[in-house]
Amino acid sequence: MCGIFCALSLASAHSQWNQRVYEHLKRRGPNLSQDLAITGSDLSYCCLFSAHVLHMRGLLTAQPLQDTAGNILLWNGEIFSGLPVTPEENDTTVLAQRLSSCNAPSEILTVLSAIRGPWGFVYYQKAGDYLWFGRDFFGRRSLLWTFDAEAGELTLTSVAAHTSGPKQCVWQEVPAAGVFRVNLKTAAEAGCVAFEVYPWAHAESDVSNDTIPQVLESIPRGCSAVMNQSGLELSSPVPPMNVSLPETLNDTEIHSNSCLSVEDLEKLLGSEEKTDEVNHLIDVLSEAVRRRVQSLPFRALNLSPPAIDCARVAILFSGGIDSMILAALADRHVPAHEPVDLLNVAFKLQEPKKQNESSRKPKNKPIDLKADRGNSQVLSPFDVPDRITGRAGLRELQELNPERKWNFVEINVTQEELQEKRLVHVCHLVHPLDTVLDDSIGCAVWFAARGVGFIAEGNHQRPFTSSAKVILTGIGADEQLAGYSRHRVRFKTSGHEGLIQELAMELGRISSRNLGRDDRVIGDHGKEARFPYLDEDVVSYLNSLPVWQKADLSLPRGVGEKLLLRMTARRLGLGQSAVLPKRAMQFGSRIAKMENSREKASDKCTRLHIV
Ligand SMILES: *[C@@H]1O[C@H](CO)[C@@H](O)[C@H](O)[C@H]1NC(C)=O
Ligand SMILES: *[C@@H]1O[C@H](CO)[C@@H](O)[C@H](O)[C@H]1NC(C)=O
Ligand SMILES: *[C@@H]1O[C@H](CO)[C@@H](O)[C@H](O)[C@H]1NC(C)=O
Ligand SMILES: *[C@@H]1O[C@H](CO)[C@@H](O)[C@H](O)[C@H]1NC(C)=O
Ligand SMILES: *[C@@H]1O[C@H](CO)[C@@H](O)[C@H](O)[C@H]1NC(C)=O
Ligand SMILES: *[C@@H]1O[C@H](CO)[C@@H](O)[C@H](O)[C@H]1NC(C)=O
Ligand SMILES: *[C@@H]1O[C@H](CO)[C@@H](O)[C@H](O)[C@H]1NC(C)=O
Ligand SMILES: CC(=O)N[C@H]1CO[C@H](CO)[C@@H](O)[C@@H]1O
């Protein structure tokens, strides 16, 4: 993970560094910061490149990386496969070499299309004066842009800042719709910037006509975009979603309101035979996790075995099925002696409001604390639903592999701390996203990824700070396997056809809804978010399956949604966690409750706006 930044100025001088943006970039890449400024041969433009590197593998590679011909690469990504990179090599160097040998756009597109892994990049191609930039197919790395028409300056950056005051910068996410090329000489002559768009496309279908409207929506004011008429495209790393419909299956929910016991659910799961699909999914998912947890550097510079608590891999861990599967698979690939950190975040439950005798409501039930806790243990205000399921998940993992040291990190957050960190950090990181949901998830993920909490040892608690630079998250499972309750709603109203449309739409917008934000939030700790469920091979496999193999929403909650994943969890030896219904992070961690307001998730969040 790196923080990358590029300011293209069509006038002579650059505007001042926004100190805040610079600091945010530096937090993403604490190991090495470097700037490089260049001017076009005819002095008509200048570019400032700034790179902040988090060292992940190979030797530390300085960026901006300039080759002998004068081309410059800013790379915030990981090449997991597609281009050969040995464990000792740095992927930045490898990519720069490949790009150096490219002349025509088609050659550059071929290199970028081959990469498997997340990326955001900026590339200055000296011959011809071109600036290239973009994000991977899913948009797993953040890239923002803004254009200051007055100063004639286009800025690209991994992370920005929430600005206030008279001179507002309008940041937008660069759409993960393709890569962009700016002809710098033409731009300088015209005094404005035109982007040539090379869209992601499936070999057999033409998505170009959908791309331009999507791009136009988020193009900075004062700039324009054109599709290259030559029809050059990046080839999509995954096939389109299988849209075939079942011939005989029932479209209606049969058990919708029935109340089944866990045993019934287990039986239901057991009676479904999808051995091939389950085995195949385990294969691709396991490989996706392996790529993401192997050949990682130790924190300390020496390569001696790390201290006993020093994990290199952490998992955002609620104890739900998505994170349990990641933990079970990480267990296969993380060296046996090495701990794995399970990051579990909880927001303090507010004291139930004092009952007012004259209150009109007959009996104001003080939330459903008891129900959440299940038993009469000493109540802690941090025993939120995700903490309870997290502990249960920990026990399952301990049974699965008693030899492994699982660091269950209890991250307890009070309202005071939440308010403080939101103001100083999170509101800048989620920007330009700004809804109540972005606030909730952004804050919850920020605290979880920071990894500062406690580990329970008997009755004792030990302060603990996770040292892992790699953080696995389960995002993408719900979007692909129909895990959300809105999928049920859609299925009820418009059957399998509607469900397929909904899933395709959600996977298509996951970059702008989640991934850019999560990358900025997690990257702020000098750590790197990795998304095994969004590995190209995993998505390709899931896309090839018809929807009814992945979910059966005629079955009850806790079974029907993500059915294939539940069966996978059982095959991996997991128990109760395989049949937990989905609980969104903002509710499971109780952050949504902390704010205690009646707002809707999609409302603009006033707390994110600093005055
Ligand atoms: C990178 O920075 C982190 C955080 O400052 C530090 O712990 C680590 O040792 C550095 N790694 C290298 C290779 O310099
Ligand atoms: C895309 O748009 C162009 C121009 O409007 C049109 O000629 C072409 O047929 C369209 N392609 C598809 C696949 O719709
Ligand atoms: C499209 O790409 C070709 C080949 O690189 C180039 O010659 C042409 O000028 C581009 N077209 C536009 C409209 O930018
Ligand atoms: C659909 O469900 C109904 C009611 O459960 C059942 O009678 C019918 O046989 C089912 N149809 C098919 C094709 O499974
Ligand atoms: C209880 O509610 C009534 C009316 O809603 C209000 O006048 C009174 O001040 C409240 N008492 C307390 C202790 O909050
Ligand atoms: C954190 O929360 C747990 C409840 O989930 C509680 O047992 C523990 O005491 C809390 N630790 C601290 C230091 O607040
Ligand atoms: C879609 O699923 C159906 C049913 O399993 C299968 O026959 C078909 O080959 C799949 N299509 C693709 C493109 O994978
Ligand atoms: C193996 C390899 O490519 N190593 C390179 C990594 O990056 C550093 C710094 O740019 C180079 O010096 C190494 O040669």
C-alpha cells in the first residue's frame, strides 16, 4: 500500500501543498516519501509526483520510479499473479520495466489487463507526453481527482481531505471503469483537460456504451472525456455473471416465517449436496488467501523469527461466516508458529435512558441486551453482538487448530474517542463519501484496523496492539452470494431474475460504495486491506455459477442466503458460525446505536462535516 499523488499544472507554477493531504499520504506510506517534479519539453506543463511507500515485499523500492527514458511510475498495488514477480522482486520495479518497453496504447493496456491484484496507478509516458492513470477492475485501491479550473491544475491522489473555507476542493473518486490517458501537450494548448477513456470490457460483449455515462457522472468539472474511437479496451479479468434462470425451482419463499431450530438448519444444509461447487470454491478461495498472506515482511528489519505476539496477518473479525472462513483458510497458509490477529470492534452501549414515570409508553424495554448476551454473565457495555459472536468464533477456531495462537483483540471504543478520531481522521478519509453509512462503517473499520485493544487472558486483560500490516476483510461475499436482506426483498418481488440484476448491479458499484473508502480508511494506519472474496479467480468462479447454486432464498435466514458459503464453512469444519444470519457491521458493532439518532443510512451524515 502506498500513498500516491500527482498534480498536473497547465500553468507555470503549482499551487501550495495542502498539508493535510500530504500528511494523509504519508500515513499510508510511512517508509519512504519522495517528490519529483518534471516539466514538459516545451515548458507548457509541469507535473509534481509524490509517493509515500509502505514496504511490503522485495527490497524497499523508492517511488516515484523513473526509468532511464524519463518515464515515471506511481504504483499503489499488488501483483499477485498475471505478470511474473518472484518473492524477492518488487512488483513496482517489474511493472515499471514492463511499461518502459511499451509504445502504443494497446501495449500498455495489455500489460495492465494481465495484472491480477488490486491497483491504482499514475504513469507518465515521456514519449508523446502522456499521463495515464486508473484503478483495477473492481476498484480495490482508492484514487481521487479534482480539477481547479482557475489554476489549470488536475490533481490525482490516493486520499484527500475534507476541506472547509472559501476555496472548496471538489474531490471525486476516479471511476473504476477503465484507465484514462491525458495528452499533456494538447491539454496545455487548450488550457483544459480531456481524458481518453479505455474501458474495462468483456471479450464477448461491448460495455463501452455503459461506460461513458458512468464516467461522465464523476468527471471533474471543467474536464471532458472521450472514448477512443479505435475501440481499444482493457480486457476484464472476470467473465460476466451467469444469468441463467432455474427451470423448475420455486420462485417463492416457502419457509419464510417458519422458525427452525439450529438442528433443523444443520439438517437442511446437510441435505443439500453441492460437493463439486464447494470443493471448487474452497480451492479458489484458499489460493486467494494464500496469495494474500504469503511472502510478507516482518515488521522488524532482521529476518529472525518474530516475537511470539508478532502476527503479520490480521482479519477484520466479527465471528460471522465471511470472516470465519477467511480465518480458517489463513490458518492453512500462515506459518504454524505465527499468531493471527482477529480484530473485533465494539462500541460502548449507552446506558438505557432513565425510565420516566410519566412517560407515555407503557414499558420501555431497555434494548435487547439480555437477548444479545444469551446468558447471565457479568454484563459489559462492550458486549455487543459482534463481540459475542466473535468470542464464539474464536472458540471454533481454537477447536479447529488448537496449536495456532489466535489473538482475539477486543477493541472497545467509547463515544468520546469515536468523536475525537472521527474529527481528526475518519471524516477526511471517507471523503468524498458522506452518508451515515459511510460514517458508521468508516469509523468502525478505522478503529478495527488500528488494532489497539486488549487480549483477555483468564480474568486478566493485557493491552495489545496488532502489528500485522496485512488486513483481510470479508467484503464481497454478501454482494456475490446474496447475503443482504435487500436480496431477499428483491427475490420476493421479482424472483431470480430480479436477484441476478441486483447482484450484478452491486458488484458493479462496489468500488464507489465500499472499496475506495475502505482502502483509504485502512491505509491510514500504514496497513494494507486485502479482499480475498474479490480475487479475480474467486469472482470468476462465482460469476460462472448460476445464482441458485450460490443462494436459495426460499430457505430461511441463516441458511438460504450465501448457501454455498455456508456449506463451504461446514466443509472447512466450522460449526455454529456457518448458520449465523448476516449482521451488518454498523449494527453488530453497535456504532449505529451509539449515535442514537433516527437517521437513515443513506442520509448525508452531518457529523462528517466539520465547520
Ligand atoms: C516501515 O515503517 C514502519 C512504520 O513506521 C516501521 O515499523 C517499519 O520498520 C518500516 N519498515 C522498513 C523496511 O523500513
Ligand atoms: C454504442 O453506441 C454507438 C454510437 O451511439 C452505436 O453505434 C453502437 O451500436 C452502440 N453499441 C452497442 C453495443 O450498443
Ligand atoms: C485513439 O487511439 C489511437 C491510437 O493510440 C490514437 O491515434 C487516436 O488519436 C485516439 N483517438 C482519440 C479520439 O483520442
Ligand atoms: C413449488 O412449491 C409448491 C409449494 O411448496 C409445491 O407444491 C410445488 O411442487 C413446488 N414446485 C416445484 C417445481 O418444485
Ligand atoms: C418526565 O416526562 C415529563 C413529560 O414528558 C416531563 O415533564 C418530566 O420533566 C420528565 N421527568 C424526568 C425526570 O425526566
Ligand atoms: C472490553 O470489552 C469487553 C466486553 O466485550 C470487556 O469484558 C472488557 O473488560 C473490556 N475491556 C476494557 C479494557 O474495557
Ligand atoms: C450458467 O449456469 C448453467 C447452469 O449451471 C450452466 O449450464 C452454464 O454453462 C453456465 N454458463 C456459463 C457462461 O458459465
Ligand atoms: C529484485 C529487484 O527488483 N529489486 C529492486 C527493488 O527496488 C530497489 C529500489 O528501487 C532496487 O534497487 C532493486 O534492484
